[in-house]
Amino acid sequence: MTSRTDEALGYEQARDELIEVVRRLEAGGTTLEESLALWERGEELARVCRRWLEGARARLDAALAEEEETEGAGDE
């Protein structure tokens, strides 16, 4: 489940926080409880990033489709 705060995160903010979470997990030295909390946060941040990227892909696809329609109409 994603919190309202996560919904307001921009892609770059979520990506940067996710990088920090991964760095902390890889460094080790955390308790099991801390590691689990970091893992869960990382999963939430990954979902935020995925939504941003899917939205960007949809916008790009729409722009390309519009361009093709414009070019196709000019050929007639």
C-alpha cells in the first residue's frame, strides 16, 4: 500500500531515496527489523518509480501516435 506522501513524490525523489535504501541494505549492519522496514520502503519506492515510468511511456506513446496520425493525414 502506498501512502499519500509517496503519491506526492516525484520520480527523481523516489529514485534517490530508493538508491539510499539499497545502499543501506547492501552495507548491512542493520537489525532484521530494520532490514525488513528498509525492504518494504524500497518496494513502495519502486512502485512509485514504476508508476512514473509507465505514465511517461503512455505519454510518449500518445505523442508518437498523434505524430503518425498527423503525418498520415498529410499524405492524402
